[in-house]
Amino acid sequence: MESRSQTPPLHHHHQSLTTNPTNNEDTIDIEAIDHQEETQQHQNQPSPFVNNKNHLHANDQKSITNKRYMPLLIINYLLLFVGSISSSLLSKYYFIHKGSSKWVSTWVQCAGFPLLIIPIFLPYLFNLTKRNPFTDFTPKMLTLSIFVGIMLGFNNLLISWGVAYLPVSTSALLLSSQLVFNLILSAIIVKQKITFSNLNCVILLTLSSIILALNSSSERPKGLTKKEYFIGFFCTLGAGLLFALYLPVMEKVYKKVYCYEMVMEMQLIMEIAATVLATVGMAWDGGFKEMKRESEEVFDKGSRVYWVTVMANVVTWQFCFMGTAGMVFLTSSLTGGICMTALLSMNVLGGVIVYRDAFGGLKAVSTVLCMWGFCSYVYGMYVKMLEEKGRMAKERNDSSMELSTMRRSRGATG
């Protein structure tokens, strides 16, 4: 038989079981199949960003069969859990104790980008990967990362305005509305299938936000004008919309990326771009002078507590964004949005426990609906994962049986 210039992937090996068009009887190219098995065992990692459609699942860290998939998923969810709750409470702490600079609150959300050097370089230094950091970072990735980073910078500013003018519990539940935008944009950008579980989740979370809005007029903080309250209300909704756009855009990019280190490299560029935007805004608005004045004269807990609050906020916000990026890479933009929404419900309880935010009947119903929607989606995800694992196991079993039959037939005729 003629040798093939390129062997197909193993999961398409049935394409090698073809009829030789030059002969009258069927012949099976078993040698080619055996050869491609050996070749794939020694094959190098695929191209990371472009033209990598034929890469091995074993090298793709977002494949559920990869041994690093589950540890990475757990680590990133823990980062998201700790970062989301802590950053929300610390931001509120800053404003409660007379911190007033929205630029400072914006800046701390992205200034922790040096922390990303750890997940980028640590695997290489400990020989966990042979890939050099930033080896495959293309100009296209750089341009896209800068653009998305600027978008995140504006998103951070909107969040700061929302936190400044709204109770933690209200802003947290309002941000859950990003899930509606997330589902719509995911369906458009990454062709996310609309199923009963995700549609049910979105409907319940939308009802949760509507109920919250009905209760909003009775819990406006003292001294806050109606105008300021609604500025915070709509800034929070705007932040949800921008973040909902960010998630599916990054999912589309991450489909062409096979390792977590590259995700963190892109995240580093995004956070640098967002930090530059916030720094320019602070310099233009006198934010750095205001930061010094706040620490020495305004913040009622003293200068030391002020800087501890700022630095803790820097770290926790970075945990939040690291966890979000990891969840989108390992699962999907919709799953990442759902997980964040579930944590927003935890923020509601945190605001009630730590800051004594009002928690009346309507807010309780809103929280229950939020958790109900999340649980229904998680169950749907669990069922889908079981079906996917079953399908993959069946394909492997069928492939093994087919190959074994061909080899026995070859031995019998030989």
C-alpha cells in the first residue's frame, strides 16, 4: 500500500479502515493504524492559538479527560469564591469608613496584576511544563488582550460607582442580571445552546432582580439622594452588561488556547491595560493626592488600616478575576457567569452579617430564587457531564472492539 503523508487523529481511525480502490477485495491498513498509535504517543503539543484543530485531547487542559482539569477547576472556583466575597465586602468597608474616591476603588480592581506572574512562571520553574512563558503569544492575542483590558477598566469604574451608592446586598443581586445578557450574547457569539436548565436559571435570576428593584425604594442609605441611588443602580446594571460581553468573547478566544498558562498571560495583559486606564484617570482627577489625603486625614480607622484595606482589596480582586478567567477557560462563559451569580447570593448574606444590611421578605425571596436557579443549572451541568463521559467511553470501547476485530481477521487470513 502507498504510505500516507499524514496520519489522521486516533479518534478518527475508522477513516483508515477503507477499501483500496485499485483492488477488487477489501484490505485493511492495520499497519497504518498501529503506526499512528505509536506516533501519537510521542507527538508534541499542538499549536496554541491558530490552526490547532487536530490537537490531542491529552494535551488540552480544558478537556475533562486531562489529569490537570479537575485540580485546576477546583483551584479556580476557590479563587473565585474567596475573591468575589472578600473584594465586595472590602470595597464596602472602604466606602463606609469615609473612603470616597471611586478612582481608588477602580484602581485596586486591576493593580494586582503582578500576582499573575506566579501561575505564569511557576509551572515552568518547577518543570511542570516544557513550554516557555509567552512563547506562543501572538500579536493578535496582544491586541485582543489590550482591547478587552480597556473594556474591563470601564467595567471596574462602573462597579465602583455601584458599590459607592448601593448596599452590598443590593449591588450583588443587581449584578446577577448580567446572566440574562450573558445567555443572549453567548448564544450569538459562541453559539451557546439554550436548554431548559440554563433558560430556567436565567428566568429565575431575572425574577430575583425584579423583586429586588421593587424593594429598592425602601432601603436607600441615609444621606443618599434619589439621584445618586439611581446612578448607582444603573451603573451596576451597566457593569453587568459589560462583564456579560467579556465572558463569551473570552470563551471564543479560549477555544483556541490549550493551556492555563496562556490564559494567565492574556489576563496579565488585560489587567495591565485596565491598570493604565485607571492610573490615567486617577492622575487626571487628582486621585493619587486624594489617596494620600484619605489615608492621613479622612479614613476614620487610621492610615495603617487604610493601606491594609487597599492592599487586601488589590489581592482579592485579582483572585476574583483569575478565578473567572479560569472558569471560562475550563467550562464556558455561561457556567462562569452562573458561578459568579451564585456567589453574589453569598455576598448578600455577607452584607447582612457584616454590615447589617436590611434583609426583608422581598430580599429573602429574591435570594431563594437566585439559589434555586443556580442549583437547577448545576444539576443540568452534572447530567450533561455524565452523558458526555458516557459517550466518550462508548466511542473508545467501540474503537477498541473494531480495531481488535480487524486484527483478528488479519491474523485468521494470514
